[in-house]
Amino acid sequence: MKNLTKILELDSDDALFEYFTDTLKLKGITQWDYFVNWDKVYRGITPYEKELNLLNILIGKKDIFTELTNLVLEYPKVVNAIPLLLAIRFKTKKDQEFNILIDPINYQYDNFDLSIKEPNQEEAENIAAFFINSGLGMLVQDKKVKNLVDFATGVEVGLDSNGRKNRGGHQMENLVERYIQEACTEFGLPYLKEANAKAIKDAWGIEIQVDKSSRRIDFVINKNGKLFFFEVNFYNGGGSKLKSTATEYVKMNEYWNKQGIKFIWITDGAGWLTTLKPLREYFDKAEYLLNLEMLRKRCVARLLNL
């Protein structure tokens, strides 16, 4: 009989699995910070706020080309704000150079370089041409926006929406960390978050064997040299990903157990209701499968106290 069966005072492993499925959080774990990371949005805008306000003088002007050319020559830093308006992110200086195919028949290109710090007349005109041909010229000339700071904020919000998938995962990790932190504080134990083999050795001098160099464990607790590994995820929807995860964790559990490491999988979400068979296969082969409700019942602390 599994330790969790005893901890939760259930009479069988079947009752434990039924308890697990009956207490899944079917409504999800979406919190307010899921929608937009506003701190990140404002951090993306603030460094360019002055330049965006300078570009505001273009709004409603008829001769955008001349106005922007002169603006670039007088205030070259305004060029730094142009990629922001186009939702472009640069990793290297080379990324700031664009080869635009202007003649698809003969494959002729125009080159535009936004990395120039002190552009001359020709380079400033080239930058103005890039601004206009990218569609920003029409945007400001026709007064389709009233303020480029506001427009850039909207662009940043749109870019940030791409991070929602990761934020969903982080929300589960943050929920779980509260319980891990609470249990470790109670017993005076250290823990690591997103730890690899090197981090574990550096922190505690304990060497582990890993199946791949990129392997990171969501949480690791050290109880007097005895390691507890936690993997954490949440699934709102079903699909093949859940089956492959359950299959992978069966192997992972066996792999860590052979090294004397306790492996604990914490998962939740309505997605499991359509993928119960692989979840049951993991449950039958492994010792520890927890959900958020079981954490609320102090299962982490009680497992550490065994």
C-alpha cells in the first residue's frame, strides 16, 4: 500500500487514485497575472518613451519623409524606437540590418540598417524610407493613432500574450512552491528550484547521474543528504502530451529511485479526465502522485516526516 494511502487515511490504492481524480481542479488555476505581465510591458516602453514622444510630431504631417529625415539627423536616438513600433526584437547588431526584397521578379533588394548611431543625410533618408514603407508612415500620416507611446504599449501587450503558455506553467510552480517552502521551513530543510546536477552538487556536494545534460528538476529538497525530486505541471486540456508525459515519468521515477532519490510528481487539471489510463499506469508503478488538493492536506510535509 502506498504511503499516501496511509497519510490520507484511505483503505486502498484504488481509493487513493479515485481521490486524486475526484479532487482535480477542473476550473483551472488562472490568476490575474496570467493575462498580461504589466511590469514587463512597462519595462519595454520606459527606455524609449522620450524617443516615442519625439516621433509623435510626425502624426498628421503630410511630408513624413522630410520630417523624419530631419528628426533622425537632429535626434538619432529616435531610430531606436522604430523596431518597438513594429514588434521587432533584436538579439545582435546584425539583426538590425534588413534586406527587403523589392523586386520579386529579378530578386533585387534594398538594404536598411537601423544600427547606425550617427546617420548622415543619406542614411537618415534610408531610415525614413524604412519607416514609411513598413506601414508606419501611413499610420501616423493618416492619424490612425494619436500617441505612439500608447500604440507601443499596445504592441508590447500583444507580444507579452505569447508568454501566457509559460505563465500558466509558472502559476502551477508558484502554487506548489508555497507548500514546499512551508514544509521546508517546518523541518528546517533546504530546497532548490529548477535545479540541475551542477546546482545540486554546488549547493550540497551531492553528485547525481542524469539522463541528459539539460535535465532540470522543478524542485529538489535535501533531507539530511536524502534527495526528494519534484516535477510539476498542470493540464487544462487533454491530448497526446499528457500520455507521453506519464510514460516519461514512469521511466524517470525508476531512474531516480535507482539512485536512492524519491521522485514525486505533482500534477493537476481537467485534462487528465480524458487521459486516465496512462496516468493510472504511472500510479501503479510509482509511489508518489499528488495534486493541489493533496498539497493542501499537507502531504509534502507529511511525506518528509515519514
